[in-house]
Amino acid sequence: MTFNPHTYSGNWHVVYTRSRAEKKVYADLTAGHIECYLPLQKQLRCFGQRRKWVDAVLITGYCFVRPGRRDYERVLQNSNVVSYVFFNHKAALVPDTQIEAMRQLLRQSAFGVEVSRESFRPGRRVVVMDGPMAGLTGELLDEHGKNRFLVRVDAIHTVFMADIPAKYLTVAPGECFVG
């Protein structure tokens, strides 16, 4: 697809990358002065008898970019970028709030973070009141006695989850508490 100034909004766009090329796309676009974000998480990996901490890509096959009007086509010129992501013939746009929520979830180390493409029923809106994610708003999912805090990235049907103790959560303003 070509650049359409009527659909360009300055939001974050999502690009498909070639298999296992997410870090290369991120490095190339950043070097070309195009703003991009690649969610990474430190993971301990075993290589034979030795162990090593590596930055693992959390959402394989995707990279988030915020190209300027002139850079929209330049992103596609990267040999490791397959295409922009579209749903129903509309660009998959991710608001700044969702990108910032992902960044905040991944900056903290107190709670493990998982990524899922399962569809979860929307839960109560909650706010994290204390700890490393204080101020973050998301959804609450009760799963097997755990309070799972969800941050949805609707554009790519992905959910970031962290197990957060109930003492850190409160119902978001404007929500009614049932139950």
C-alpha cells in the first residue's frame, strides 16, 4: 500500500518483519532516524552447559514504528520489513498510551510479564496504586486465584499480562465495583 495522507495520524504503526529479524529492523530504522519500539524482556537462556541473559523479543514478527510523513515509504525499503499491518483495509494504529503502558510494564522487574494472543473477556478497569507500575491503568482478569493485570494492544490482538497482588490494585475511576 502507498502512503495516504488522509490515514496518516502520527500514531504508532505496526510492521511485519521477516522471521527472527525484529532486532535487525529496530537497529536499521533507529540508525535511519525513524522512531521505533521493540518490546524486549531479559530472559535466562541455556546454551549447553552455560547460561546467559539475553534480550528476548516479546512479540515475534512485529515492530512498532512512528514514521514521519516522509519516512512512511522509507520503512518499507528495509529488506527485513515485509509490510505494514492492516486490518479491514485500515492501518493498524497503536495509541501512545498503549506503547507507554508496554514500556512501563517491561521497565519493572518485580512482576513477570507474559504475552498472549488469546482473546480475554474484558474485565474491570483497575489502576495500579503502588509498586513499580504505579499509575498504570489496565484490565483485571481473575485466573486461578491470581490477579492478572492486562494491557491490551488491540491493533495486533495481543495482551501483556503481569501477576500483581490485589493490594496494589484499585478500581479505576468511573468503574463500578461488582462482586
